[in-house]
Amino acid sequence: MRFESVFATLEKAKKFGYRETSLGAKLFGHVPHVAPEAWFHATYSGLTSDEIRDVEVLVGRRIPPEVDAFLRESNGLNVFSNSLFIFGLRHSSDRTGDAVWQPFSIEVPNTFERPVGLDADAVIVGGYFDDGSRLVVSPRTSQVVRIPKGKSGPTLTTWSGFENMLVSEIHRLSSLFDETGRMCDEDALTTPN
């Protein structure tokens, strides 16, 4: 598994709760101090080749190889109480029962909310809750950049690739929370400096 260190870190939260939904979502670390039904991390069943093609049709561009590889392992994710999220394919818009546990849609930020001026082949793959910033991958360079929500610039943070970004961000974010999913410093921002 290519993203093994990411999933190993997330699975540590099993010690304070674990649930797998009927639709294949894996919920790690029940955090009732956030909300009664909140979970620290959520991952989703990986996509098939046909579903990856569906994603490409929805967003109107090719999915970069590292993102494609990730989506085959997990159809997006929401981690550290939604501090960081990677978009995925929503199979339904239902908001009841186990259907609640689906990734945020990759279609919406790449079509309806796509910033003007963003490179035509760039794919918005995720973001941060604290400031609404978005993560964008350029298929030509494989770089990941963080941009303000709704804008194509300025670049706030840059990583050399999707896997590098995800591994380093999971490591950085894990240092901000204690063993029960509470922030060590309530005033800290979860976005990169």
C-alpha cells in the first residue's frame, strides 16, 4: 500500500472508537467533545478504474497519477475533526443514515466553485477547514499548492507532490492533537504556516 504511513497514523485513533459503515466508510476515534456523532478521522472505500473515469468526467480533466493512486486506496478522507480533507466521489446526496459518511465532493470545487485564473488542467483535491484554503495539483509539475478559497493565488504553501503533502501534513497535524482527539492548544490553527 503506497500511503501506508498515512493510514497507520489514522488507525491509532481506533483506541478511542472505531466503526465501519454499511457503505464501507471507516470511522476512527469517536470525539463527542466535538459533536455527539463526530469522528476524528474518516476514510472511504477506494474507487475502481471505472469510478476514476467517472471522476475525470465530473471534473472535466485528468486526475494526476498520485491522486489517482490515493483515490484507489481511499475515496477521499476527512481527518483531525475535518481539519484537512481530500475530496472524493460522492455516490449520493443523501444525508441520512450511513450515507452521511461520504467524502466532500471533488466535483463542486472543480466546476461550480472553480477559481477564475486557475490553470486549465489543475485539479483541486482538498482543503483545510480553518481558513477554507484549497489544495491544487498541477498534472504538469505534480506540485501541490495551497491557495485561498475562491482565488487562484497567491500560493500559500507548496509541496513537491501529493504523497509528500499528505504524509507531511498528517504528521504535522498529529502533533497538534492529544491521544483523545483534543487540540493541545485550542488557539492553534490547523493550517500550515
